Amino acid sequence: MTSFQKRLAAKVMGVGVSKVWLDPVKMKDVEKAITRIDIKKLLKQGAIKKIPDKIPMPKKKRTRHGEGSRKGSPYARVTKKQRWVHTVRPMRRMLVELKDSEKIDHSTYRKMRMLVKGGMFRSRSHLKIYLEQHKLVKK
């Protein structure tokens, strides 16, 4: 007979039947309840309760990580523009530092900046090697 009370309690609380908890100690009182008012009284007494919702796992933890789960080429994840920005900005920063510490003069700085913009250098180390080979850095 408790299935009827469970169903009625679920409607009163506005939850599913599986979310209704009936106190096994006060089962006789629960079985006597046949109206919505009776159910509401039992809710106040604590003979009927709503089972709390489960907390879902964060989305970040749900997604799988690792080399094997990746799909697409390495540059499908990082756009060409992002790759460019990640290579050019450090080189420009390096040129500014060299200019500020007066290791290169203004004209060299401008020329190197234009070469960086043109994509002549792969990385900071490549730029550094170029400057040393062409004796553009003062020591």
C-alpha cells in the first residue's frame, strides 16, 4: 500500500517517485495517510522526506585526457594564428629588451623587427643565432 503514498508524496513535493523517502519507523502512520493533507503533515513531522539530488561530476573531470583521446592533427586544436602569435611575441619582446639594454641600436632593432614580422625566424634562439652570426649584438 506504500506505493500509493509514495506516488502521492512525489506529487505533493514535485519530485519523482524515486526521490521520496519513507521513514521505516513511522510506517504505520504513512500507510494511514490517504489524502494530500495527511502527506503534508507527515512531511512536517519528518516521516516523509525528499532524497537530496546527486551532485554531478564536473565537466572538466568527465572529459578524457591524453594523447590517445585526441582527434585531428596537432594544429587542428591550435589555430595557425595562435601558433604565429606564440612565436612572434617572444621574439618582439626579446628585441625590445636588447634595445633597452643598448645591445642593439635603433636601426638594427627596426630591421630585425621587420624580419620577425616577415617570418624569417623560427624562434627566439634562431633570432639570437642570426644576431650573433651577423655581429649585430654589442657585448
